[in-house]
Amino acid sequence: MPLEYDAYKRVPAPGKDTKAELLAYGQSVFDGLEKWWKETGASRDYSEPARVYYGNLDMREYLERTTWHSGQHTRQLMMVLEMMGIAPDQPLGAETFGGLPMPVKVWDDERPEGEAAGGATGSPNEF
């Protein structure tokens, strides 16, 4: 099945947007990936073309992009929490993304280096 742009427009159904439902959804995604890896993923040919809407990639490139892209959004959520004065629970550090081509900045228009939330000094991230 090809990846189409509209796949990103999905939102939780009404009543399926509680913390418990979101955690259950995340667990189901994790379980599905684990099952896929055991049954198919470990032996797959990753040089095969990926059927995606944004260019000609092989499966390795597609999985790498998907991984760092979701990692980038996680970094953005952590920064938003920090800007609100909320310390992220179990924040992800740079080591989590080792080997991935992560963007240097969390946002393209990120505040200047050294300016943390609330105007304090020091970098809000280790990225």
C-alpha cells in the first residue's frame, strides 16, 4: 500500500482522544511494529523502492526519514512543554537519535542559541 499525504490527516474519533485511549493506540503501534519486525522486517530487502508521495526513496531511506521526522516532532513537543514551564517526563536526549540525520534546530525559526524558555540562559535542548 502506498503512503499518501491524506494518511496524515487522520484524527482520533470522538471519545478516542483520552490519555488512556492515546496510550493504548501508541502501544498498539509499538506491538504492530514489533510483530512486523519478527515476521518480516528483519529479513526484508530494504533496497526495494518505497511507495511514498514525496519522492523516490528505497525502504531504508523511508524508514530513516520516518524515524527522524517523528523524533523531530517529539523534540518540538518537549520544547513546547519547556516553554510552558513543564519539565517533560523522561525527556529524550541527543543519544536517542544517534546515527539519524536530525535537524540541528528544533524549529526553523527557533529562538537564538542560549535563550531558554522564560528568557533564562542556557540551551533548553541538547540537540
